[in-house]
Amino acid sequence: MDEQIIELYAHVTRTACLRMTPQHLAALQSSLDQTSCLSARLQWDRKATAHAEMFNLLADAVAEALPSSLLSSATGRVHDLMITVGPAADGITLNARRRLLTLIRAGDADGAAEEIERHLRVLSFMGRLASAAPAL
């Protein structure tokens, strides 16, 4: 994953946390609840899309501050990375989303930005491993 995307989403998350409305929080919680119900092994493409939706929800909170094409492209790259990593990313992603939501609810913008940055770095590392692994 490109360092610029990681930094972009750390910035988006920090800003979104500061601008979060009850409606944004409800949408993040609903997205997490719905994603949790999907099977990673049977429906990974669908679940990866649902996980990536969180990035769109964060972007919605800062939509007027950043170009939507930039955010859409970055979210697409995150989705592609999740597809590459596969279902192994599911538990890690669900836990990161739960921690992120807790930090956002607490109004901890710096903590939320650090959480998303850490999560994207882990996914990036897993993506490099998955890309380098020989096909069986």
C-alpha cells in the first residue's frame, strides 16, 4: 500500500473524528454490525467490500474538505488490498474497526488516526506477504 494513502486516511480519520455526527456514528456502527454477520470464508469479496465501506463512511464526514475522486480511489486501493490478503484479514479488520469506533466515540482523534494508520500498515504487510507467496 502506498504511504500516501496511509497518510491520507490517517488525516481523514482524524478530521472525521472531529466532525463526527450522531448519524455518522450510527452509520459506522451499522456497517460494522452488518459486516460482522457475513462469512469471510464463503463471501470474502462481499465482506471485503463491506469492510472497505468504512473508509467511505469516514470520507463522508470530511467530504467537503477533500476531493471525492481522491478518496474514492484510495478506498478502491484498500478494497483491492483486502481482496489480495483474503479472509486472513477478517479478524484483524473487525478488531481494528471496533477499536476505531471506540476511539471515535471517545473523541480521540489522534488515537483514531493512529489506529487506522496501524491497521493499514498491517494490511499492507499482509498484502506483500500474500503477493510474494508461491501459488499452491
